[in-house]
Amino acid sequence: MNDVLLFFLQYREAIFIIILSLFLGIEVISHVPSVLHTPLMSGANAIHGVVIIGAIIVMGHAQDVLSMILGFLAVILGTLNVVGGFVVTDRMLEMFRKKKSKN
Amino acid sequence: MNDVLLFFLQYREAIFIIILSLFLGIEVISHVPSVLHTPLMSGANAIHGVVIIGAIIVMGHAQDVLSMILGFLAVILGTLNVVGGFVVTDRMLEMFRKKKSKN
Amino acid sequence: METINLLIQYTPEISILEMSYILASVLFIVGLKRLSHPDTARNGNLWAAAGMGLAILFTILFHKKDEESIGNIPWIIGALAIGTAVGWVAARKVKMTAMPQMVSIFNGMGGACAALISLMEFPKLQESLAVSGASSMLHGETLAILFGLTIGGVSFAGSMIAFGKLDEKIGDIKASWIRYLNLFFLLMLVVLVVIIMFKHPVGGDNILIYLLTLLALVYGVSFVMPIGGADMPVVISLLNSFTGIAAACGGFLYNNQAMLTGGILVGSSGTLLTILMCKAMNRSLLNVIIGAFGGDASANAEAGDKTVKEITLSDAAVLLSYSQKVLIVPGYGLAVAQAQHLCHELDVLLTSKGVEVKYGIHPVAGRMPGHMNVLLAEADVPYEKLLEMEEANNEMQNTDVVIVIGANDVVNPAAEDDASSPIYGMPVIKAWEAKNVIVMKRSMAKGYAAIENKLFYHPKNNMLFGDAKSTLQKLVAEIKNL
Amino acid sequence: METINLLIQYTPEISILEMSYILASVLFIVGLKRLSHPDTARNGNLWAAAGMGLAILFTILFHKKDEESIGNIPWIIGALAIGTAVGWVAARKVKMTAMPQMVSIFNGMGGACAALISLMEFPKLQESLAVSGASSMLHGETLAILFGLTIGGVSFAGSMIAFGKLDEKIGDIKASWIRYLNLFFLLMLVVLVVIIMFKHPVGGDNILIYLLTLLALVYGVSFVMPIGGADMPVVISLLNSFTGIAAACGGFLYNNQAMLTGGILVGSSGTLLTILMCKAMNRSLLNVIIGAFGGDASANAEAGDKTVKEITLSDAAVLLSYSQKVLIVPGYGLAVAQAQHLCHELDVLLTSKGVEVKYGIHPVAGRMPGHMNVLLAEADVPYEKLLEMEEANNEMQNTDVVIVIGANDVVNPAAEDDASSPIYGMPVIKAWEAKNVIVMKRSMAKGYAAIENKLFYHPKNNMLFGDAKSTLQKLVAEIKNL
Ligand SMILES: NC(=O)c1ccc[n+]([C@@H]2O[C@H](COP(=O)([O-])OP(=O)(O)OC[C@H]3O[C@@H](n4cnc5c(N)ncnc54)[C@H](OP(=O)(O)O)[C@@H]3O)[C@@H](O)[C@H]2O)c1
Ligand SMILES: NC(=O)c1ccc[n+]([C@@H]2O[C@H](COP(=O)([O-])OP(=O)(O)OC[C@H]3O[C@@H](n4cnc5c(N)ncnc54)[C@H](OP(=O)(O)O)[C@@H]3O)[C@@H](O)[C@H]2O)c1
């Protein structure tokens, strides 16, 4: 119990930010029309590619060869997620352009 | 400039929480129907009564008579805001009960 | 290079207290969310209240400052008790139609509370700064105190004036020079805050802070003074979001999550709400603050050559009694005349004669959103009879008679067909699409937007002049005598 | 009593870096918000991408760990370049209809990246813990690493399987014992995480962490394996939110705001999105995960006594040519047959003959939301011609012929009138309300929900059997020959 309380106090700001972001994530997309489901999923997919920052940090402080190799791999994978994600989303959404001119 | 940067670093978590709350406040009420404008205003009015916590803290550490008096006053004012706010809101919303049974 | 050092002494109590604050914040968020849906609104209010209770209770139990618990507990409980008793009774006793005034007062109390806190914390902070020797000009706590004081003060003074105006204790001032005065006051406030920030610690003489307080109060008064009494609901909503920000300043000062989130939530949602309110009236916030509109609506002055048809009470009684479907469109005048009970009586009477009676509620009829709902609920009109504007308009063609009671702008066809009208584009109740219209008002006077209403000259329309209350009284008597 | 000591060395760079992270978070939020409105979606994607670019750039420039800047910069830039080139080309080259597969792969890459980071940070953390002597069992950084590893691993393996299934490289396994195996794996994962938490620092042998990695991968495979291929869009959405949480674990570990907010945003919005997707198909998430439905839909087996009417190609050609208003309802079969271009050809041909041709798009026609929009856009069908389900239904009574091409469930009247049907309650396109219906499919086979479709036996209905592509080809030829 004490451990839990200490843990909470130590990370209370991060925990609170997590809670707020949770709500925000839900609120922000709660009125999405179903035709946007797939592009939205794809866009969100690109956003979690932010994990690449972690990869850059590890890679940036890698000393031995193994870490270098793994870090290199991690950065590549993260970049794939980010770049591929945004580009695919953009392609999907390209098709909605015409719709706009209708309104 | 340096002062600003130092200030930012020092309070970055609070600043970030403020930003998130800002978005959340807007998102959360963005689809309110106009008939609820007044009750919502009143409910929000009650919520900012949370300032009473500050009044309790000041009052709880007041030493001299002047602080005691001012603190006492502050707690009363804050309580008025909180209690009055919630009760008035509740009364306004009482009238929406019947509407519900319609659906 | 500086080092930012944050030391937190861990005790289980502090951790629990912080938890309670975060939980309270979550309850505020959920409460606010539920408050914005008709089905969950009432329940949402309770959620928020629960969060508040939690935060207050745990603060008293567990709060510590420099290892010291909260003292003066009997006094605190006494103050809480007084505030609760007074607030409860006031909120319960106030008349439905006086609720906006009440909200304004409570809002002012919150602002005053925030200002008082700042006033008390400022000297303490100055002392400790004088000892430690402050290094940075941009000192977070000082800033929070000054902002809390200024915004809280403005909100308090402004709310009091708004209350007075709504209660018709204070009249409107229309003078454009006040606008410049206001700009000047605002500038002074900013300058004063900057001075105090630079000078701090300001030392023994806290004169500057009292000057700031005074200036904030003066600005609050002069900010609200020139705004028309009818716009007070919007102003209160704005001041409401101000108080939210003042509360958030307190949260920043005490590093208190519940105050910070609660305050900011109200600040941002209140601002959005203010804008939504303005939109519902087809106006901009700036327009509301800078001055009432309509003075320049001269385009439609060509009313003189049109004829107005009057109807006698007995004709109106007959027309209504032999209709199948009647729609009552209430407006501000109904509230002024306090004729809601008579309106309901007319409804009951006609219904007993087999007439189908409904009400068409325009969202901004009256002087606050939901005004008509509040008013008619007071007279026990069942909610099922209230149609929203769109519903009412959909049924309009099948409606035999529309009775417009003390409404004007909300049934103005200019909103539909006169692009030069200031209310052009606002959705209105299309009374003229019904078979007959009866308008009850005292004169040909204009409404809130101060513009002509072509409906009154419409061939289908019949005027029934007089105070709504007495007209309705006579009308009910006529119908009974038929 | 313990003291929590947070020391931050202030340098301008760190402050700027933190600012950039917060700005990036805001851009993510705004981007996500804009992504969920049709008019702003594309632009929202760019906002989010800008936030990402900002965060990456400033990390490389300003990040410091124990006073040390980011090293190995050439390598990092190299990796970024490779990833960008490959990702860009792959995303640009992939066929419209293969996009879900692509999303699945990219999602898996993110999961793998999160898992790799954890794998690398774990030994480092263990060393430093061994030196400092950890005191608390609930160690935040260890927890973040373990969660990041587990969730990232599951997401990676699951996404690869989902990709294989969508690409039809991996078939469906229908065996209920897998469900129990999955529960067992899940339990093992939890136990392993708890053991590592308790034991830590685990010392030199990091075997446990490799075991955890392996288990996570195995679980990812066995989690997705039994789910039907057609449900993959939902599964990908779920795994997407998993990866979000894995990224957030990284954010917790590095105390990095952008990673934390970005990850959690995706985690929560992704979960909601998954639920919304399920709702659009009138199913629950649990139902999707635990197994395909429809196997028990025996209630409607009484189809034998009904007659099915066929139509010849030439009759269909005449019927269509002399109609005034034709509605095309595409479904999964159109995508299977890759007949979208022919469909457009038919449309152009009929339009040139003065027939008004529109498309009725059901939101879950096909195998992913928006599938039909993607498909028809590829064939350059103008967006103005696509009606949403409600619009299509409103116009149905005035429609002369509805051509259903490879759709089945989305035009099933059982959704309206058969309460025992698994799709009961799902809104459908009411083809039977039009004057005539032509259904093109290869056989009387059932669709995705594996239920009978009474529309095929409806008096107004005419079947045109055969592969959609060849049937359309012949039909177009017939009409040209008229
Ligand atoms: N709802 C809100 O939130 C809100 C807030 C601020 C402003 N507004 C604005 O207020 C207006 C509301 O429209 P509305 O149609 O309800 O009101 P209105 O346009 O202001 O018209 C009210 C009418 O009632 C008549 N009246 C006053 N006292 C009366 C009495 N005792 N008996 C009978 N008639 C009486 C007046 O005419 P006589 O003098 O000839 O009797 C007046 O023309 C809109 O312009 C709206 O934008 C609304
Ligand atoms: N959109 C989504 O997000 C999504 C995701 C997962 C599941 N689903 C589900 O998928 C279903 C979608 O409904 P739907 O009406 O589009 O599809 P469907 O109900 O699955 O029916 C597709 C029909 O197309 C026919 N077909 C297949 N290949 C064909 C070809 N080459 N030429 C002509 N016809 C062909 C099949 O009949 P024959 O074999 O007789 O030709 C089949 O009956 C719904 O149940 C929905 O809930 C949707």
C-alpha cells in the first residue's frame, strides 16, 4: 500500500497528464463519421510513431555494437511507422477533397 | 528571455496541465444544446467555487486577527459560490426531468 | 546555470490528498460533460458537487504546509456552515425568473474569494522573497497572485453590477467615452502588474497591491456599466469564465491540481459557452461588449405605409375556440407581464374544448437561453407540450392560429428575407406560415434588437394590444362566456 | 519518511526542448481533432505530421542525458533516411485496396520499435538499480519498460498476423481451445511481469526479460490467429491503440511529454474508434475478439420454399436503359471482382443515355469502413454521385432500378423485420422499396454475416448470376448493342 502511495506521489503529474489525455483522446474523436474511421485509424497509427523519439534517445547514447545495431533498427522501424503512416493517411484523404467542393 | 525559459521549465507540468484542461473544457461542452446554456453556465459557476480550497488553506494557517477575519470571510464567500451554485443549478435542471420521460 | 529543485516530503497523507485532488478534477470533467446533455445534466451537477465535497473534506483532513496541518478548524467549519446555510436558502428561495441574478451573485462571491486569497498571500510571499532574495523577474507565484487578484476583483465588481442591472436596480449608460476609459483602465492594470513584478519584493509598503485591488474593482464596474441590461446573461457567462481563471491562479499558486483543472475547465468552457450564447443571438462577443446594436437599423423605416389590423377580444375568443390546432409562441413580454400562469390557464381551457394546444419555444426567446422553459415550467406546463423551434416550424402549415405573446424578434420575418437586417440569418419561428396569427403586445414598440417587425403588417396577422397579463385575463373570461 | 527529490538542471536548451514537446502534443491533439471531420481531415494529418517533425528535430538537436548530447548522429540520420525512403515509397506504391494491410505493417513497426527500446533500456536500468539499491517494489521505470515491452511485442506480432490474414497469406483457424490457450498466455504474461517487478534488480541474467519478449510475441500471434480475416480492420484498430499505450510507456520512462500524450491520445481514441467500428457493424468488441458470428443463425433456414427469379442480360440491359433513376449499391463482391472500373463504365454509359445514376454507400459495405469510397474513388467516380445510406433510402421510392453488385448483408431486410437475426437493428439500404432490384452475385451463397437474405426471394428482385466483373462486361456490351 505504502509503495502504491509513494509511487502515486512520485508520478502524480504524469498520471494526471495521462488521465487528461485519455479524456481528450475520447472527446476529440467522439463525433467522427463512419466514413472517416479508416483514415482516422491510419492517422492515429502515424501519431503513435512518436515512439521514435525514444529510439533516437537510445541510439544517441548507444555505446556498444549490439546497442548500435538494435538502436539503428529501432529508429528505422519508428521512421517507417511515422512516414508510412502519414503518407498512407494522406493518400486516403486525398479522395475526400472532391467531397469538399460539393459543400 | 532567459527568465521566460526558466519559468517555463520550472512550471512546465502545470503549464501542460493547463493546456490540456483548456482543450478538454472546450471539447467537453462543444455539443451543448442551447436550452442548456443557462444551467451549464450555472454549473460551471459552481465548479470554479473550487477556489474555496485556497481559502481553507489560508484560513488554516492564519495567525493574526486580520488574516483570521479575511480568511473567515473568504471561506464564507467560497462556500456561497459552491453551495449556492450547485443548488441553483439543480433547481434549474429539475425542470428537465419531465422531458426525459418523453423520450 | 540554475538548478530547479523540487523537494517533496512523502507521507501517506499527502499522497492521498493528491489523489483526492486528481479524483476531484476527474469528477469535474465528467460532471461538466454530463451537464451538457439534457438527459444527464442533473446527474452531472451532482458528480461535480461530489468532486467538490471530496476536495474540501480531504483538504481539511490532510493538507499540510511546512509540516503544519490545517488549523483554526472550528472557524473553518463555522464559515462553511454559514456559507452553506445562506447559499442553500438563497438558492432555494429565489424565484425561477430571478435565477440569472443569483448566478451572478454567486459568481461574484467566487471572484471575491480569489481576490481575498491573493491579498492575504501577497505580503507573506513578499516576506519570504525578501529573505531568500528572488533571482528571476518572472516569478511564478507572484504572477499567480497578481493575476488572481486582478481577475477575481474584476469578476467580483462586474458581477455585482450585472446583478444590479438584471434586477433593474441599475440602469443602462450609453456613452461611447466609457469605452476609452475602459481601455485606459485596462492599460493601467497591465502597467501596475508589470511594475509590481519588476519591483518585487516590493518591501514593507504594500500600497501598490491595494492600488491594484482598487483599480480591478473600478475596471470591473466600468466594464459592465455600459453594456445593455438585456445582454447581462452573456456578460455573466464571461465573468464566470474570468472567475474560473482566477481560481486556476490559486491552483498555480498552491500547486493544487483540483483548483488548477477546475478553474481552467470553467475558464475555457465558459468562454466557449459565451461565444455559443452570442451565436444563438446571431451576434459577436465584441458586439455585445462594445455596445448594443440596432441603432443603425434604419433600412426598414418604410413601415408607415402599411396597415395594421386589430382584432377584438370576442373575435379572438371565437377564432381560438373553433380552431383545431393552436400554437403559443411566448417571448420576453410574457416574462415581463408575469403572465405564464394565465397562459397555462388559456391552454387548459382551450384543451378542454378539444383544441390541440402546443408551445413553440425559440432558443433565445426572452433574455436568457432557456428563459421560456423556466417560465413555463413554473406554471406547470408539461414538457411534452413544448416544441423546439424546428418542430414548431415543421407543424406550422397545419396550425390554425399562432398566438404570439410578448415576443417580437423571434418571429421577425426579416431574419429570413431582409439581408440588410441585423438579425438576418438568425433562425426564427415562422408564425406567418400558419393560417392566422394573433400578436399580443402593448404597442407597436420594437423588441430587443430594436428593429421593425413586418409580421405585424402581414395580412394574416391580428394585433391584440395591451399588457399580456390583463389581455390574457380578459381573453380567458371571453372564452368561458362563449 | 521518504523524500522525493526532483533535480532539474536548467539550460535554455532543455527548456526549448520541453517547449517543443508540449507544442508537439498540442499539434497531435489538434491534428486528431481535425482528422475526425471530413473537411479538415487531410489538413489535420499535416498538423500531426508537423508536430512529429518538430519533436524529432528538437530531440536530435537539444536532448541531453546526464549532460551528454545525442551522439551517433550520422547513424541516426541514416536510419531516418532509410525509414523515410522505404516508408514513403511503400505508402505511395501500395494499391488503394491494400491500404489496411499497409496500416497494419506500419503499426507493427511502431510496436516493434517500442519493444526494442524497452529491451535496450532494461539492462541499463538494472545496472543502475543494482548500484543505487532500489527500495520500492513498485518501481515506475521498471514498470514502464516491462509494459512497453509486453504491449509493443503483442502489437508487433499481432499486426504481422493481421497483415497476413488481410493479404490472404494466412487462413482462419476456428478452434475454441485457442481461447483457453490465450487466457493461459495472458496469465503467464502477468505472472512474469509481477515476478520481474518483485525480483528486481534481477541481476546479470536477463533471461526473464527475453522470456517475456518471447511470450509477448507468442501471445500476439495466438490472439489474432483465431479471429476471422474479415474482422481484421477492427483488430488493427485495437492493436493500433495497443501501440499507442506502448509508446506512452516510453514517454513515462523518459518523462517525455510528447511521447506520453501522443501515445495516450492514440490509446484512448483508438479504443473508442474500435468500439465505434464494431457498433457500425452492429456487433460488440468482445464478439469480434472471441469469434465470428453467424454459425448459430439457423432460424432463417426456411428459404427452400421460396422462388428465385433470374433475369437475362438483355432484359437487364433494356430495363436499365429505359429507367430514369438507377441506384448502384456496391458491396464486398465488387472489391473481390475488382470491377469498380466497369461499374463506372456502366454508370457513364447509362448517364449518356439520359439515365440518372447514383451510388448508395452503406457505411460498412465491404470489409473496412470507407471501403466503397476508396474503391469507387479509384475508378474516378465523382464524389457527388455517392449517396450516404440515409440519403439513398430517402430517394428509394423514386428509384426505378437498384443494382446490387456483390453486396449482401447491407441490403438484407432481416435487419429490419427479423428480431431473431444477428444483424437485427443494423441500418441497411432498403433496396426493396425501389421499383425493381437487380442483384449481381455468383451464387446464392451467404455474405459475411453468414445469414440468408430474403431480398433475393423478393418479388421485385431479379438475380443476375456470375462474377461481377464478367457480368458487368457483358451487360455494358448488351447496352451498347441496344
Ligand atoms: N434568450 C437569450 O439568451 C437572450 C439574451 C439576450 C438577448 N436576447 C435577445 O432578446 C430577444 C428575444 O426575443 P423576444 O421575441 O423574446 O423578445 P423581444 O424581441 O425583446 O420582444 C419583446 C416584446 O414584448 C413586448 N412586451 C414587453 N412587455 C410586455 C407586456 N407586459 N405585455 C405584453 N407585451 C410586452 C414588447 O413590445 P411592447 O413594448 O409593444 O409591449 C416587445 O416588443 C432576441 O432579440 C434575442 O436575441 C436573448
Ligand atoms: N466495412 C467494414 O468495416 C466491415 C469490416 C468487417 C466486416 N464487415 C461486414 O461485412 C459485411 C459487408 O456487407 P456486404 O454486403 O458488402 O458484403 P457481404 O454481405 O459479405 O456479401 C458479399 C457478397 O458478394 C458476393 N461476391 C463475392 N465475390 C463476388 C464476385 N467476384 N462477383 C460478384 N459477387 C461476389 C458474395 O456472394 P457470392 O459468393 O454468391 O458471389 C457475397 O454474398 C457486413 O456484414 C459487415 O458487417 C464490414
